[in-house]
Amino acid sequence: MHELLSEKINQYLSDTKAGEIAEFLTALSQDYESTDSELRMLKLALDDQQTEGKDSRQHFNDRIHLLEQNEKALKKTVSLISATLEASQEGVLVIGSDNQPVVFNDNFIQMWNLNIEWINSSSGRDIYEIVRVQLKKPSLLIEHLKEVEIPGSAVLKEYLLKDGRIIESYVTHHEDAGMVWRFRDITEAKKQEEVIRFQAHHDALTNLPNRTLFGDRLSHALSKILRTDGKLAVFYLDLDGFKTINDSLGHLVGDELLIQVAKRLSDVLRDDDTVGRMGGDEFTVLLEDIEGHAGVVRLAERVIEVFRAPFMLEGQELYITTSIGVAVYPGDGNTEELLLRNADIAMYKAKDQGRNNYHFFTSSLERLAKHRLSLETQLRNAVKNDEFELYYQPVLHLNNRKLSGFEALLRWETEDQGFIGPDIFVPVAESTGMILPLGEWVLNTACRQARVWVDMGFDDIRIAINLSAKQFQQANLFDLIIAAIKNAGIGFHNVALEITESMVMQNVHGSIGILTRLREEGIRICMDDFGTGYSSLNYLKTLPVDVLKIDRTFVKDVTESKDDRAIASSIITLGHNLDMKIVAEGVETIEQSDFLQSQDCDMVQGYYFGKPMPPIEAIKPYKE
């Protein structure tokens, strides 16, 4: 008996088959009744045989003892099986062939808000009705029962209850035991499944659709639009200067910025539009049911507009813009892959055109994209093979035409294409990260050249070195600059660093910190292209800047344009009032030089005074 009990309990715990439990309990009940009946008969027979021989009475006594032992074992078996049912996490109910409850456990009672007395006095039909009315869709139970009318059938269903719970039901129609039900509360499991499903299709940071879900929605939209002959558009967005903020203020601030960007995009677009995050600082937008080209333009401009307001991050206002590439179905592609690729290509064109704008895809952009890829390969090889060189353009004191120093300018000459301009290869180097090793090479090379000229007697010569946006984000920038100067054996006064307004404004407080440290060492700080960026006078007064450089766009027409003369004059006055020196770039005529001198401009550089030249030729006019 105990071996049978052990086997049955183990089987139940590993993979319960409620029909077998019911059958087992029925058999136990029959065994118990048979034993109890036989025991009573033997005791009566023993009383009738009191006068018979000793051997006969001993036989009866032995038989009674054996039956009593069997009775104890049966009671223990029933008790253990009952305990096993109660220990189950499932609710178990067995309705016999006579439509009466045979077996049920506490979990079943609690799961369906019943009580033992009511169940014991009710039929199976009564119990089914109480279960049915608790379902959000009561007809499901009726359908369930119809599916298991034939003995041997079994069905698995899920019930959504009116109170929000989800119950899994497995019923077997057992030929002997009747209807055997197992109920399991899977509410939490379903919630977890939903969380996992959501995480698989949404970005963990912003909760926007991820690349997979966005692709699915785009594919679905394309399938739908084939039947309606309509149009749709895809935006591919990239945040301008995001890495500056991420690297300088930390990933937590960068993450918060991405969250705020996601919210703004979701708020500004239509309800039927889909905003997704591809990863990093790249977002996509799916626009369905667009009203021609003008409708796409309006939405693109609306997206650009939401970035004009500052973002509040860690108690400070930060500005960031976006570049948008636009691809329209069917002209720019008829598949998910083509539309996303072409929108991405158009986005890079928007960046090349100055950022903070949008650009529609054209077939010519595809050719440009292939050319860009080829340029990237060439650029990597050029960095590896040391194909770059520095040219130097003189910077002169305007009042006496004496040499102040040079600006170091990067040049790349290829065998098959000749010189490739910095305006072409520098953006590619920036986007690929190659600008960092390239910028470090420029820094070290320019410092070593300064040492050559110092040894020639130009003790106070100053070399102006341009820093890229990515260089300015480097955590070890200060150490790299100091090491380059010391390794070259020159003084800190022999170096000037040129930065732009946009670089500084990405992280004003961080910029002030690094620039202050560099300036305290004796390195001159120059604000390049002043007037073309943010031109925040509020911040300019707090920045540790020694020199303002008037951009060539204001110098070019200074003799013809009243407005340009006013701007150039204002910059000179502003700089002097802030105790800064002024350098005018792009001076190409005597008339421009004379005007600048009349306004007390301090220094000039441009083709009128000297073109960028290799170091030997650049220094030659100033040797004597």
C-alpha cells in the first residue's frame, strides 16, 4: 500500500493527472469499505464461534488483526492524498458521473470564492453556474463544457475574470471519475509575459518602439497602403552635438535628455504617427496618410521647432538641435529597408548643410552616400599611412604688419584626387571618430613645428591650433595638450587654441572649467568664427577667452555692406570692452585691411597677407 501511495504522490507532484487522482481515490474508498465490511463480519463470526476450538479462534484473531492493519494503512493513504491535494498550487475539482462533487481542495474554494458547506450541498451544475457568472465572458464556460462532452476528451482554456484575474483551466472527461478540473491563477505570469513582450519591442529608456517594432509597423503600413494607393513618409533624426553633452555631463544627463526628446516628439506629432528610437541619439518617425509634399514639410518644420526651447538638465538650460532626413513612399523606396536607408542618407545631407534642418532624399544623395563610404575608407588609410600635413597661415599685427604667429591648417593630398578640402573630410572624420587620432596628430605636429621656429629665434611665436567638437569632449584633453607642449619643449605662451561658439554652448559650465585651466597655464584661448553661432553675450562675459576672431563672412563685404561694417565694428568694440584682442579672418584686399585698421582691429589673417603654406615657405618672408 505504501509503495503505491509513494508512486502516486510523486506522479502527482511532477505532472498531476487529476483523473488518475480521482480514480485512485475511488479505488481507495472501495478498498476501505470492503475492508471495513469484512472486519465487521469477522467479528460477528468470532462471537458465534466462541465454543469452537482454539485453532479456529486464533485464525479469526489473525485475520482481524490483518484487516485492522489494512484499515490503518488505508486511512493514512487517504490522509496523505488529501494533504497532497491541499498542498497543490492549483484548484482541483472532480464532478462525478452523477453530477455531484467528488473531490475539491481549498485552493479551488478560495479561487472561486466558495465555501465547503455550500459545495457539499450543491450539484455540479450549481458549481458551474457560480464559476460562470464570475467570468468576463460567461459563455466561455458553456463552450468549454461542450468541447468535453465525450469521455476521454480534454481542453485547456484561459478565463478572464471580472475582477481582473486570469485563470487557466484544464478539464478532462474521465470515463469513470467524471469531469476532472484543474484551475491555475496565471495573472502574475501573464503580467510578466506582457512586460517581457513590451521590453522585446520597446526601447528600455524612452519606452518608444524599438527598431524591431518600428520596422514591423512600417511594413504593416506599406502593406496597407498598397490597397489604398496612398503615401507615407519616414523621418530619420539625429541629435546634433549629443555626444558632447553625453561625454561632458555624463550618461545619466544624456539619458534624461533622450527621455525629454522622446516626449517632445511624441507630443508634437499626430496620434496616428509612430515615433521610434533606433539606438543612441537616433530617432525615426513614421507618417501615414500624408497630404503631399507640403504636409511632410509642415511636420518636419514642426519637429525642428520643438527643439528651439531649451532642455532643463540638472538645473541648467541646454540647447540641442536635430537634423532630419526624409524619405517618401513610393518615390524613395517601396520597402522598409529602402525607406529607412534613404532617410538616413538624407539625414547626413542635412547635417552637412549646417544641421538644425531637414533634407529630402534624392537619387543624387545615394551617389553621394557611396562616395562618402569610399571617402571613409580612404580617410582611414590616410590616417594609418600618415598622408596628412599641416600648412600655416600667418597672423599679423595690423598696426605694424609684424608676425604674431600662424594658424595651423590641416591638408590632405591624394595621388588620384589631389587636395581634398577640410570642409569635405573633417565632417567625415568627426562622424567616424577618426578626428580624435587626427586631432592629436595635429596638436603634436604643430607644437613640434613651433619648437623649430623658436630655435630659429622666433621666441614669442604663437601657433593657433583648432580643436574639433569631439576633441573638446575628451575627458583627457587637458593632459593631451599639456603633454604635447612639454614634449615639444616650447612654452605655453607659444600655443593658442581655437574653439567655436557652438562647441562651448553645448556645455557652458564644463567649457568654462577646461578653458580656465588651460588659460591659467598661459595658453591663449581664441573664439573662432565669432558671430556665426549662438553669440550669447551673457555667457561671453564669463568665458575665459583672450581673442575674438571675426568670421570671414563679415569681412568679405565690409567695404560694400553697411550691415557688415556695423557688425565688424561692433565685434571689435565689444571685444575691446571685454579686454579681448580681435583678429579678422579672410582679409583679401587693401580696402578691407584699411577699414579694419580704422576700427582699431588688432590682428589680421587672409590671402592679402599670406596664403596657407608648408612650414618652410610660410616662415621664409619673416626670417630677415
